[in-house]
Amino acid sequence: MTAAPDDSFHVFDTTLRDGAQREGINLTVADKLTIARHLDDFGVGFIEGGWPGANPRDTEFFARAATELDLKHAQLVAFGATRRAGTTAAEDPQVKALLASGAPVITLVAKSHDRHVELALRTTLEENLEMVRDTVRHLREQGRRVFVDCEHFFDGHRADAEYAEAVVRAAHGAGADVVVLCDTNGGMLPGEVRDVVAQVLARTGARLGIHAQDDTGCAVANTLAAVDAGATHVQCTANGYGERVGNANLFPVVAALELKYGRRVLPEGCLAEMTRISHAIAEVVNLAPSTHQPYVGVSAFAHKAGLHASAIKVDPGLYQHITPELVGNSMRMLVSDMAGRASIELKGKELGYDLSDRDLLGRVVARVKERENAGYTYEAADASFELLLRDEVAGRRERFFRPESWRAIVEERPDGSHANEATVKLWAKGERIVATGEGNGPVNALDRALRVALERIFPQLAKLELVDYKVRILEGRRGTESVTRVLVETSDGSGEWSTVGVGPNVIAASWQALEDAYTYGLIRAGVLPTE
């Protein structure tokens, strides 16, 4: 195997510290350890674990990391501030906590904006420079590698370039390996970042890094602009998590460096793990993965327009900027009323169906357009689309069971409680079955009644679990009438699939989606249709 990238370029991840400041994220120590393992699998060079001494959770993280983390690629980094005014680094309790963490690398945050020094730190500009020098020297003497984050650097440079650059010189001169220029307020644009980084590099001679917030939507672009100007250390967070609107997103930054710049910044083979790592971290923080995230989103290489599909059929590169598999993703063809014959043919091929017969393909296209016009959507319901394909290929609907009737009742009781009961009558394997079920709502009762009716004959259905349920009320077609669309996601423990139903009310639409879900589940289980 090729050796890991050398020290000439750093990919530095701060998901566990800066990323954890995103609203809605609250990581336990176990969560942080799990994310650290994922980031190490991805091959980042540095993982900033938090601020030991500032809160018990981060102190515990470093203590547990020493025995529970076996990092293959990354070094663990502790974050903290320069020593306080009026003391020494050797005496400062929070500097001692940084050393006690055992982390081999320490990142210090330092003020580089003159007004922040005077108003926030309430000290002099010269004392701030000495705080930087003293803390860096002390940590270096203790055998630690030191990076310095110059907070509010770009705003400070605009206000007083000479002082901002003096902070860089102080850190560099005291032994900091990297001085990171931080766009803390996230207000910079790429051209400005490029100019400032080039100027600071020329005037100070320090090795520079970039830390960009995304308040203008330019964090990734600003990070790459800094690299263009000579920065060799990029600080990012997984999926762009961070305070306010977030930080530079680790995944598009790394993908751009590897695939667009031709700069290898990850160990060999790690880039192909990117999509998996992105989604795994999203699961740990309990936020749904962004479907439209560059490179790793499920829609990043999804094609809906018929014009695109026609070209992709000839050469996928005509409408894709990279091969999806390079980042562990895959191309998807979406089926909708915008789809042309090429879209349907490619989607059929993706699902294992040969639609080269023009008559068959024409029937499928016409049926999709007709049903989408009625309110169905197949781009998010692959299982229902595959059932539609099977119907057209077979020339008839393949069935495991045939519904006779169903009903759902909601009973309002005097004490304010509700009773939900459903009755299903159907035929399966020549037997007429009547079953009832109760649930916490009419749809749940209907689902339970259907299970009671079918599980005796098809025990494979016991594995099925409804994992997601979405309802959308479509606009009215006649006066105040409306159409309801339901999307159901089902799992059998080894995979998930989505089905769609449309009806005049939520219960009717839900029945259709459930019927498709159970039918598809039986097909996945290898059961042969009975009709």
C-alpha cells in the first residue's frame, strides 16, 4: 500500500469541537469516540476532540480516548486558549489541563483583532502578543506540537493589518507549526481570502492554515481560495456542521483537493469511503443526511430530466463532473413525469429489467406519466416503480393476496380518549381471511390488521417494520376536494424500500402504500406470487 500523505498538507477536522456547536447537536462522550473512529477511517490527519478542562465531557473524552481509541491515520488534538493576562503559561490552570489531556497536538485560540483584545480580553495589544508567545513556547517545551487559531483574523486584518500580522509573527516565532487564519464571522468572499492569505504569507513567512465559517455560503470556496494562495492546512467539519450556518464542509473540500487539484491528502483507498462516512456521522449526531449535499448526497448523481438521461445513456460523463464511485456514491435515475424513454430504460436497467423492447418501454413511460399526473411520485418510491415494471413485463398484476374490502374506524369516547380499529377482508392462497387490528391511529390499526391477516400464510412478513411514514396533501382538483399522497418506508432488517399510495383521503392512500410495501417485501423474501 502507498504510504499515507506526508506532513506537507494537513486535513484537520473539528467536528467534535466546532461542529458540535451546531444547534440541535448534543454529543455524548460515546458519540464523540464513535465519530472519531469514523474520521480516522476516512483518513484525516488531525481530529480536534474538544476543550479539556472547559467542561467535564471533553475532559472525559480525552481520558477515554487514551485507552479506547486506536487511531490508524489521525492524531488527536486538544483545543484551548492562550494563557490569561497577568499570569504565566506554566501557572495557568487551563494550559495545565491541555497538557494533562495527553494530546500530542494542541490548538490555541488567540485574539488577532485589536478591538477584541481590548474589549473582550481587556488587556493591552502587547500583552496579548506575549500571551501568545509564552503559551506556545511553554507547550513546545513540554513536547507538544502547536497550532494557533487566529480568531477573527480577516476582520482584524481589515481593521489593523499590522497588528493582525504581528500576532501571526508572534505565534510563528515562538514555535507554532501552523498559524490558522480564521474567518470567525463567516463574512469573507473568495477573492478577499485569496488576497489576504497571499499577503500574510509573503509578509510573515509562517506556515498558514484556513478556518472558514459558512455565513456567506462560501466556506468551501474560501477554503480552496486560501489553498490557492498558499495555505497548507485546512480546518473543516463533517457535513459542514457548526455554529450558526456551519463550517467549511470536510467532504467537498477533500474531494476538490483530491479530484480537482490532483493533490493526494488522504491515505490510498479512503476517498471511496466518503459517502459512507458522511452518512454514518449523520446517524450518530441524529440529523438526517442532506440529500443534496455535494458528492455524498443521495441526489448528488441523480438524474430526472429526460434530456439528461438521453445523454447519460451514451456517456455518463456528459452530465456528471466525476465518476460517483470515486467517492463511494452511485448514479441514480429518477422516474417522474419529466422522464423520457431513456430515463425509464436506464432506471429499468438499474433495477435489473431489460426495457429495450420499444412497445414495452412505451407502455411503461405512458403509465408513469399518467400516474404521476394523478399525484403519484416514483422518484422517492423505487419499490412501487419496480412493481409497476413487473406488471407491464408480466402483462398483469402479480399478486400474493387480493383485497376484498377494508375499513378503519375512529371512536371518540366521552373521556376524550380514542379507539382505532380496522377490519381487513382478503383472499390469499384460495382462502378468505377476515382480520381486525387496533392501533394508535387508523393507519396503524390498518397495518396491524393486514399483518394479522397475512402473517399466518406468509411468515416472512414478521420481519417487516414500517420505519418512516410521510403524508402530503396535494392541491385540490375540484373545489375544496384534495388528493392525499402517502410515502411509506419499510425494512426487513437487511434493506429498506419505499412505496407510494394516492387517494382521496389519508387512509385510502395509506392502504395502497402498505399493499405495495407488503408485496415488495414478499418478492424480496423470494416468495412466488400466487395469482
